[in-house]
Amino acid sequence: MYLFRQLLMAISYFHNLGVFHRDLKPENIMITGNFEIKIIDFSSCTDQLKSLPEGGTPSYCPFEWHYEKECLNPAIDVFSLGVILYNMFTKSVFFNGISNEGFKKLEKSEWRYFWKVLSKQHSLLTDELINLMDKLLTIDPDERSRIDWIFD
């Protein structure tokens, strides 16, 4: 969790400046020899005043990204952080192997079904971790947790 906390702090810093990375994924996170996080590839980055560049990696983008390309708020990065956290603990691709029924339940915000299935496959998914990911991966961007709420 040390590395993830650093990642949260870095993204929080950008968000406080009104800047959104919009392409957070493991490939864009470097770890130095001193175990410090460095975020790279700001080609999809934007602030609230710029027009939106194309970009983003679909498997790390929230549901709204696939429907509305003009998502200018921190909720985009927060969702990506949830996917990264999932990857860190399971070493697997998010949504990999979920059935059509599972996706329908997710569209109805029935995450408990999703976590129940996945926690049987991944023993590292504790209740505390699932609660955190649940907040980060909320489907409705207006209800999705903000980074400053996570620190509380």
C-alpha cells in the first residue's frame, strides 16, 4: 500500500492544480531505486481550460469515458486508480473472465456480486481492500470517491 499511497498523493497534487492525467495505468508509473513513484506519459493530460486530446487506455477508463469523451473531472483518474489497485493485488486484468450476467449487474451498480466472485479467485482481496476499490470504481462519476476522501 506504500506505493499506492504515493500514487494517490501524486495524483492528488495534479488534481489540486486542476490537471487530469486521463491515462493512468501501470505502464505509466515508474518506481525508482528508492521506491518512489514517478508518473510518466502526459500526452492525454488536460486541464479544465484546454480542449481534450485523444487518448486513454480503454481497460483503465471508467464507464463514462466510453460514452462521453468529454470527461473533465478527477473521477476519470480515480477510476483508473481503482483498476491499478486491483491489478497490484491480483496480478490480473480487471474484468477478465466476468460473465455477461456479471457486467449487467455492474451496470446496475451491484458490485457486491462482482467482488464475491473475484474474492473467491484472489485471496488477497480483503474486505477492507474491496471497500476501497468499491469507492474508487463506483460507476456513477458523481458518487465516485475523491482522492481527498480516501485519505480521511
